[in-house]
Amino acid sequence: MRPWSLQSRLLLVLASALVGFLGLTGFALDQAFRESSLTALRDRLQSYVWAYIAGSDPTVSRRLVLPEVAPEPRFDQPGSGLYAGITGDGLRWESASALARDLPFEDELPAGEIRFDGPLDSPVGDIFRFSQGVVWELPDDQELRLTIHVAEHASGLREQVGVFRQTLWVYLGAAGLFLLVIMLGLFRWGLSPLRRVQSELARIESGHLQRLSGHYPREIQGLTESVNDFIVTEREHLVRYRNTLADLAHSLKTPLAVMRTRLEGGDTPIAACGELLSQVRRMDEIVAYQLSRAATSGHQTFATPLAIGPAAEEVVRSLEKVYASRGVVCEFEIDPQARFYGERGDLLELLGNLLENAFKWARGRVLLSARQIALPGARRKALEIAVEDDGPGIPEERVADVLKRGVRGDERVEGHGIGMAIIQDILRAYRGSLDVGRSGALGGASFRLRVP
């Protein structure tokens, strides 16, 4: 099954939350309306009881004279749904609407007691009943104790609640659909940057676009910048591989032509041996250099950060064996938080070339330092590596020459003159920089590189 899209997931979650919220809201409003309707019904029935009490007048013969006009015309209409009855002290009276209905008006309550109950089952259907016990004082310290009952059919309340429920759910449903449409529009607008990224990636794959363009929200800006870095890095790798092969082929043409000329010239093998050996050595240097360039992986957007200390110790152990006769001591000043974001081979190549150059020229001390520095506009801190020695240093006018490919600081010192070129190729792939100057601490040469 295809995974659900982000828009579908968000819409499903929020639609479920919306349905739950509107359902609970509707239930709460329905219960509140029903309770308020019951309260209103109770108050209305109680007002009818008070109207009967206020309009009635007991006689000396313990009879009750009722008001000539009923509190509500429906009391005088048979089957109207509104009923009244009075019981107590041998007296029983029912309104015209309650005649022959056999309603539950038999209960007698103490004076002042009030009771509201329902729905009660009756011959006319479910009813709500309000009852109140009253007492009238008669002459000669006599009392007339009665219970006044007023009842109303439950159909009126049910119809009222039913109409409210229908109206409520219609409006809540319409509001829910309206909110779903609004949320769908908001989702489409909110997720439009992601759809634009998807569209531009498809255009990049088809070759119609070179990189992700435009401004994106800050939440995905880091992602789009990383994708652009990744695209640029991969293209640089491809260009570098092609250039390396072309440079290798071009560089081998001259030594091969010299060797062919010597062999075709009829020289004896002994006479040609020295020249051939020189050309073979040159070809070996060219191949080593070009392979080093091709192996440079370059800036890795999603690379695992590498600690500097272990790599530096590995390189220094090897150099101390090679230059053991010189007795050079290498000191470390490495920040434990310093990290290199790239391939381990590139880090070893940088450290190896810088430290080997320092070991060649140092009189007795080499200082390797590494720390984190902040670069303007960068998302994370950059790495600064410095290698200093106490050797003679490099004259300022010779710095540009030393950095050229195949040029050595001193022809009497063993080497190929390609170490600085390899360092610059690696730094170019990582968008880094290299500064050459004089060491303030040791007095010799100072090579300081920065890698974003």
C-alpha cells in the first residue's frame, strides 16, 4: 500500500478531532438545552399552582372556591395536554382537560412540600407533574389541607428538544464541513512549499533545473540548503573525476613520447636506461598525484563528524618513524569539540601533507592546533587547523611559488612538490581556504586552513 500523504494524514487527524469536538459540543449543548427546558417546564407548572392557590378561597364548610378563570385556557379544553387536580380532606377536583383521564393525582403532600417528577406513565401518555402541599386556616382553628397537582404532556418538551436537536446538528454539521474546507485550504497553502520542493526535484532529475530555487520557510530552509549543497557536491565530484582522467591522460603523453623516442632512436638499452628510469619515476609521481585528486571526496553535507585527535595521532606516529633521525617533537593543541565534516581519507591527506612538510623543515618542534570558529552566515561552526614549525620559514615572496603544483621549497629536500597542490584541491572541494605565513609561536612556517 502507498503511504498516506502528509496532507491526508493531517486532514484525517484534524477531521477526527473536529468530529470528536463537535460531537461532544453537540452532546453538551443538547443536555444543557434539555435541562433548561425541564427547568422552564417546572417553573411554568409551579406558576400555575401558585395561580390556583392565589385565586382559590376556602369556605367555612371546608369547601374550596376555585378561580372563575383558569390560569391557562388549556385547562378548560379536554385533551389539551395541560391538566390540573386538587386532592385532600375528602376533596377531589380535576380541571375540564383532566376529566375521565384517570391521571395520577392521588398523592397527598405535607404543607409546603414541593415535588416535580416525570416523565410518568399515564393513560394519556408520558406526563410531567408538579405537586405542592398547601394548608388554609379556617375559623375556629380549623385547617384545610390540600395538594394541588398540575401536569403537562411530555410531547411538548420532546418536540421542543427534537426541534432544537435537529437545528443544532444541522448547524454543527454545516460548521464542520465549512471548517474541513477551510482546513483543507490551509493545509494546501501550508504544505505548498513541500510540493514546490517535490516539483523542483522532479525538474532537477529531468535536467530542466540546476538547483532548488526560491525562498522557503525557515522550517525547511535548512533541508533545501542541504539538498542544494548535496547536488552541487555531486556535480563537483563528477567534474573532478572527468578532469582528473583528462589531466592524467594529458600528463602521461609527454613521458610516453620521450620513452618512445628513445626506444625508436636506436640507443642501446644501457644508454637509455637512465632516461627511461627518470620518465618512469615522473609517471609514477603523476599517477600518484592524479589518484590523490580523484580520491578527494569533497564536502559531504550529511557526513558523520570526525574527531581530529585520533587522526592526527595516527599521522604523527607514522612521521616520527620516518623522521626518527631528526628527533622532531610534535605538540598538540586540539579542541575536543573540533570536528571535520567529510571523509576520513581527506582528513588524513590534509594532516599528512601539512605535517610531513613541517617535519621536513622543522629543527626540532612542530605544533598542531585545531579549534572551532564561527563563520558569518554558516549554520554550524567551521574547523580551523594550523601546523607550525621552528624551521627557516617561507619568505613572503616565495609563498605563491610554493603553492604551485610541482614546485618545492628547496630542490635539495626530497619530495615531489605536489603536497600543497593536493591540499588546495581538497580545500577547493570543501570550499575551504589556506593561509601561509610565519608562526608567531615557533618562528618558522605556519599553514592555517579553514574548512566550513
